[in-house]
Amino acid sequence: MKRATRREMLENCIVRGGLVAGVSMSANQLLAFWQEGERNARKPTPSEVLGPFFKKGAPNASVLRQPGDPGFPLRVSGKVYNTRGDAVEGARIDMWQTNADGRYDTVGYRYRTKLAVPAGVEYAVETVMPGHYEDRPAQHIHYMISAPGHKTLVTQIYFATDPFFEGDVDKNYRKRNIAENRDLVRPVSLYEQGVPHAAVSFDIVLERA
Amino acid sequence: MRCALVFLVAVMAAAQDRTISSDAEVRSLAFSKDGNTLAAACSDGKLRQWDVRAGSFRKAIPRVNEEALAAMPSGSGLFAVSAKDGSIVLHDLETGAELQRIALAGRRVRELAISNDRQSLAGSSRVAGNSREETMRLWDASGKERFTAPAGIGGTSALAISPDGSILAAGSWDTNLRAWNTRNGELLRLIEDDLLVALFYLAFTPDGKTLAGGGVDRTVYFWDTKTWKLARKFSGQPEMISSLAFSPDGKLLATGGFNDIAEKHPVSILLWDVVSGKIVRTLPAPHMVSSVAFSPDGKLLAAASGDKMVRFWTVR
């Protein structure tokens, strides 16, 4: 049986009159419940445009980078929550991006995936840093995330290391109407795993339907 | 020698018959009902008109604001503007006179379509909040909203109303295609499985029996508007398909290309024989083709392709 979160228990109490009856919890316990809920609450991830290059039917693949592919190796990872801070069950994440040369694969599914993400489990994709292309000069990865009981989210991430931002993301993230929200320009960390890699963390927060 | 001669003939056939220069980038085109006037919505927000025979400039009609979008089906004699203040404004295509203004609440409407009989105006807009869900809206001739309906995620990529005004079709960026009854908003069909990628343009055949669409995968799809089954596909466009139009007799189809590297790359315009599915002419265009239009007598094809020119070819 699925274990209820503390906030769900609190809501249950309200619905069933538990709070009025006051039989199951002291005022202090209730306050603790409430405060924990507030601490865990998360802002929904801002949405962004879907763009013209979404393609249905991508495979569930966590390694998009093939041996010999040009481009800087990149790992993108994170978890899927809802706005209460609970792990979301049954999330499906479509991710699509250009290759290092700035080209989308519209014939096949290179650099496209549709991940099935169990609740509380981190999603992680091994890919390359996307390229630049003329009509959209900032590197980005598209996301479309759906989960039962939640609104489908369409968004994108950008990279703080992108020369497009000229070293000052706060000042330049809206340049040429590229990014709509500063939070979507993600910090990039570098690490060595034989060769240099870039890593980006991107947690996703869905709104309930 | 013979090959060279064939090549020369092919090049001559592909050369455009003439061009008309505009003071601003040309976005979309429509012929007047009598075929004597060509109207173009331009990037500076003006509607320009030329005499088709003489190629001479007639007039420029200022619109309500510069970033407005326009839908200009030749049959309706109207063009519609989605203004920044959220209203939709209908103008007479010939005179430019404002005929009607529909004030709207909520997000601005994008992707407009008008029926030939002027009885239906459709547009879509994002729902409120963080969602990228889209709502389709349809108004009658008095400006009264007839229905609203969910229209997918990510926005409307293509929109068309059938020649008799009975069907509204819309493609969304999530690659789904929907068709509604314009009278009551009944969803006639949600097509989720025929397309893996998005459509950029939709057009009905003049008899209304077929809906055609083209987009990212360089293919023209044809759906039977009674059964909504996918009936045919045309492949052969070297680029993505950004616009398409049928000749008034339905025998020719013109498709304009869009290079997936960037809008400002050379592409082609293809003329297809609709019955055989064969490409009968390949015409050059310097950039993404945003609009193709046949003259009412079907003899001329005009194209707008991302610069300050309208290109014409005699196709019959």
C-alpha cells in the first residue's frame, strides 16, 4: 500500500473532520506538519515554448551520446516533484536537442529520448552540449514532462557557460527573447571521467491537474 | 548536347516570370476575387497592394499595429489582425477599411483563419497560467463567440477552415491534428497517430473533400474529410514544408520549403500534379517560403519568401 505523505494525512484529517475532532494530533503536531509542508513546498518549473522540432515516439534511452559523436560530453540529471515537494509517480520525460552542430534529427531519434521515471528516482541522460543554430542562438534542451494527475509541463534548459550569455546570465538571459526565466539558465559543473565532462542538475516541479 | 539542351529548357522553365518589389519583407499573400489585385501583409505592419497585370504599386494600408498577425484567405475578401491590445480586427482586403473589432479578454490570439463565407473566424490562444495548453476559439459573423475547445499543447502550428465553412482544422506543435464542426464545436476527429512531427501549414482542397498538410518531415499528407483516414502522402520536397496552396480547380498543389538550418537559406517551391502525385515544376526561392497563392484563374502562382519581393510564375 502506498504510504501517505504527511501533507496528504493532514488533508485527510481536514476532509474527515479529524481536525475538528482533534483526536489524532495535538496542536503542536499539526503545526509541525504544516511547517514541514511549507518547507517542502516547491515553485512550479517555469514553462517555455515547445518549438517546432518535437517528435513523437522517442525511445526510452538514457545514453544519447554515441561513441565518436562530436561535442562536449554532458550529463543532465534531476528528480521530478510536485509543488508539495512530493516525488511524482509515473513521470514521462521527453527530451530533445540538437547535436553539437546545431542540427535536430527529424528523420530518426538521435538526441531524443522519452524517459520513464519512477517516483523518487533520479533521471539522468548522457548527451553532448547542444550546438548553436542561426534561428535560436543559445544552446538549449527541450523538455515535455507528463505524469498522471499533473499538468503537462513544456520547458527548456539553457547553460550558464554558453558564450551567448557573455559571462553575465543575469544581464543577458532575455537577450533576443531567448530565455523567458532566469531559473532555466542552469549552472554547469565540470568533472573528469577519463575526459572532461559537463554536468547540469535540473529538478522538475509539476503542478497538480 | 541533348542533356545540356534539356537542362537549359528546365532552367528557363524554372525562371520566374516576374517580380514585384516591396518596401518591406513580404509575409503572406492573397489575390483579390477578380484576380486584378495582389495583397501582401508585410513585416512593417502594412498591407500593400499591386496591380497584377501591370505589376505596379497601388497603395499601402497601415494596420492597427506593427506586430499584428494576419490571415488573408482570398475567398473571404477580408484580412484579420490580432492586435497587441488583444482585440481582433477585420479589414476589407481591397479598401483596408476596418469592418469589425472583436474585443477579447485573456491572452492574445495567434494563428487566425476566416471562412470564405465570412461566417466564421477562428483563432487560438494560450490558456492562463504556466501551462502551454492552447484553446481554440471560433466567432460568428457578429463577433459572438460560438465555441471554445482544447487545442493541444504548445500552441497552434497550422489552421484552416474548409471552403464551405463547415470544418475547422488545426495542427498543434505537439503534432496532433484536430477537426471541429464550426457550427457547434463538435470535435470531429483527433488525429494522434498519423504524424510524428508538426505541421507548418494546412489547406483544404477547393472541393473540401481533402485536408492537406505539410511540415517538418517534408511530406504532404492528405486526409479524407469524411472518414478522417490518411488517404495519400507526397514525398519529394527537399526541405521542410512551410506553406501550401491548391489551384482553384484543385489540379495543382504548390508547396514552399523551409530549410531546417535557418529561415535565410535557399529553398524550393514545388508544383505537384494532384492526381498523379508527380512534381511538375521546381521553382527557386531565396529563403523560407511563408506564403504561396494561385490567382483565381489558376494561371499565376505568387510566392513570398522572406525578402522584399513577390515572385510570380505562369503555371498554365
